[in-house]
Amino acid sequence: MTLIVKNIGLLAGIQPAGISCLCGDRMAGMEVMRDAWLLAEDGYIKDFGQGSAPDISADETVDAEGGALLPSFCDSHTHLVFAASREGEFVDKIRGLSYAEIARRGGGILNTADRLHEMSEDELYESSMARIDEIVKKGTGAVEIKSGYGLNTADELKMLRVVRRIKESCPMVVRSTFLGAHAVGREYTGRQAEYVDMLISEMIPEVGRQGLADYIDVFCDEGFFTPAETARILEAGAQYGMRPKIHGQELADSGGVEVAVAHNALSVDHLESMTERDIQLLKEKVIADGEDAQTTVPTALPGTSFFLNMPFAPARKMIAAGLPLAIASDYNPGSTPSGDMKFVVALACIKMRLLPEEALNAATVNSACAMGVSELCGSITRGKLANFFITKPIPSLDYIPYAYTQPIIRRVFLRGLSPISASSEACR
């Protein structure tokens, strides 16, 4: 199928082929083209340019009516396969309880695991697809989805099978991550070492045999898993081809960055308690890997800091050090019940002091790198998937985070094959 989009007021996010991520000062630049057109063929971007669209026969011609066209957001850290909301804990937080206190009382992750255990796979898939539809309409075209609310072999596998079904039924780019080390399951309370042994000897081999996960993750933080336990889990996952993606430095200086760098993690996420030493470790890895190469991408989750009233990750320090910062939603029922990447971009600007171009690059090209899909999406590049959205006419890119609650997306395209209106069910 051939698709032409004409009358694009602002074509943004243009990148040459071969760029995996943008580091440091390069994040402040976003190449744009005014009065533009774009041609997609068989789901991929074939060409684009300035002025009038080429006079060729196309299966579909779309008039952007002066709106902006941007690459779809890439959300590289989510937990959107879950059973139920946790608004009761939201009220507990308002009353003053901390995330750790709620977890110690049996809430948090364990609460969600209990509910997921009672839900059938079909019910879990249907509820998750509703969230997929939601984020597609808000401009997300690639998403990483973690397990971690099962905490026993059967339920972790159930979650990952749901993610596989999402991959098969939705034109989004979807990557799956095994997060059995999200917390210690209830039946192993007080026996964390035994839970880790079971995870390594039982869960990981079964996930690997069934080919259910692209990546493996560990919540390496105070009150959860130690760096030594994390290293053992990552080494076991590596035997089945699962590259690490680490939760680290959220609640304390926990050693998460160090273990991520040592095991060549795809990303290390959260970083609210990041230290100067962490920044130096990541800087050394970027230098060793090369600025345009796939490296360990520090990923900030500003929605989590906003919702939990926590410090924000030191984004300006990371960029000043020459790191390739990514941002993601952390969509989950407890600490960030939102997958709205436009709002994440706005928070990155308002709370972490990123420039609009830096935040947009962090949510597209760099977040694609953080989920290992740079060759497919994250920018307007010839040969990449035609995953993009068209906005109503806007005065500049700065308007996107400035109008932080305004719905500006008019049309969404995934793989360039079928235009999706902002009011339709995107993946049904």
C-alpha cells in the first residue's frame, strides 16, 4: 500500500539512517522541514521532502491541513498488563504513607499480584488491550511491556503470553520484558534467597524455552533485590538471550547503575537517587560504545516522580555529561497510572528543565534506543516504519509541552497501512 501525506506544516524528528541515539548537546537539536510531504510504501517511510507532494498514484492520500507530523512516541518502560487499579493506595499516599510503607503492609506490587492471580488470561488480555488503544490514540507507536505482577511461574507466564498476544494483534512495535524479580512473591515472604533461587532455576528457563521475553529486568533497589542477586538473575537470563533492562536508583543509592553497566544493560531506569558516580560510569560506557551506537541508556520516568511526589531524576546533569537521556511513562496501577507520553514530555520540560526538543528526542529516538528498536522507529528516516502522528496546526514544537493537557493529535498512523482516527479503537 502506498500512502502520501501532503500539506504538512511542520515535519519534525528527521534523522539520517544509522543514528541509534542522541547524546548530550545533540539532544537539543531536532531537524524540521516546513511545508512538507511524506511518502510511505508497504508500511515504511520511502521518502519525504519540501513543497508539493509528488504526483504519483497512491492508495491513500491524506491532507495534513498544515498540522505537524512527528514520529510516534516510543514508551520504553511500562507495566500496562495489570489486573486492576489501586486508587485506595493513592489515598494512602495522600494521607502520608510512603511507597515503601505501603509495600510493607502488603500493598503495592503484591496487591496487584493477588488480583492478577484471580483474573483469567482472556480477561487480562482484554483489559490490557484497552490500555493499548488508549496509548496509541495519544501518539505512542512502540511500547515495552514488563511482567512482574505474577511473582510465581504460572502467573508470570500468563502475563508474558498476554504480551505476546498484544504483539500479534496490534500493529504497534511491542517488546516484552520478564520482571519476575519485581518483588518477592507472598509464598516466599521472609525467604528472599529461596525466591531468587527459584526464579533462576524455574522461571527463567521456562520463559526462555517458550521464547516469551525479549529482555530481563530486576528491581535493584533498597528493600527489593541486591546488586549481587541482580547479577545472578541477569546472568541466568543471558543464557536465554534476554538482555538486561534495570530498575535502579529509585528509592536509594542501590548500586543499580553499576550492575547495569557491568552487564551491558539496554537501559537503566528511574534514577531518582542517581549519584555523580553513576553519571561517570554511564559516561565511560558511552565513550567506550561510541555516541551513535547502542549503549546503556539512562531512562527517567517523570510521571512516577510527579505521582509519588518524589525527586526527579537529574536530567540536566546527565545531558551535561554527554549522556543519551530517554524518558518513558512507567504506566502501572500503583505509582504511575498514565501512559500519556505527551504529558511525560511536558513534565520533562516543566520539572526536569529539558528544552522541548530535548524532551521530544528523549521520548522518540532515545527511547527507541532504550527499548532496542532504533532500526525500526523513533525518527522520520527513510526505511523506518511509518509510525507517526499528525497534529492540528501548531505554531511550533514548543507548543506540544506548553499545551500540556490539550489534545492536539488528529490522526495516528501505524506501519503506514491504515490511518487511525483519534476516536477509533486503534488495535481492534
